[in-house]
Amino acid sequence: MKKTITLIAMPFLTVASALAQTVASSGQINGTSLLNLIGLVQTIVARLVPLAIGLAVLAFFWYLIQFIWKGKEEAETKKISIAGMGWSIVAIFIMVSIWGLVGFLGSMLGIGAGGTAPVPGIPVPSN
């Protein structure tokens, strides 16, 4: 239980630590430093998504190779390999589905990849 709580809390503590360092160095939170921090987090997440999908694909092929090589001889290895392949497919499906859902919602809201949200304004009638 402690390990799970630690794993969940680490990203939040990292961001809080970076924000605290920003506040300590400047004495206040200004928009530029906060935007820089958000940009850093966005860059890290953008690089981790393809990496995570690639690791899930590698895990699938690893379990497939184990299934082919050792599956006939060892029933336990066969069972573990089938479960590993199944969970790898589930992980790939979930990651790609979330990626697609975020893209769909972004297109519905008018936010392109790397874009910004449209700023609402008051229409001005032209004469």
C-alpha cells in the first residue's frame, strides 16, 4: 500500500517541488514561470506517450516469443505468456483509445495539435 501511494504521489511532489523552487527564486509566482513549467510537463508527457506504446508493443512480442519457444514444454510459461500478451494488447488498446479520444475532443473543441483554444469575443457588426 505504501508503494502504491508513493508511486501516485511522486508526479505531484515533483511538480510541487519545481513550483516551490520557482517561487523561492523569484519570490512570487508569475505567469511566465508557470507557463514554462506547464510547457515542460507537456513536453515530457508528449515524449512519454510514444515510448509507453512502444514498450507495450515490445512486451507483447516478448511474451509471444516466450510462448513460441517455451510454451510447448512448460505449462506455466505458456499460461504466463498468454496472460502477458493479453495484458499487452489491453494496454495498447487503452493508450491508443485515450490518444484518439483526446484528439477527437480537441477537434470538436477547435483545438488542434499544439494549438490553443479559440478565444471567445463579442461580435462587432460591420456597417
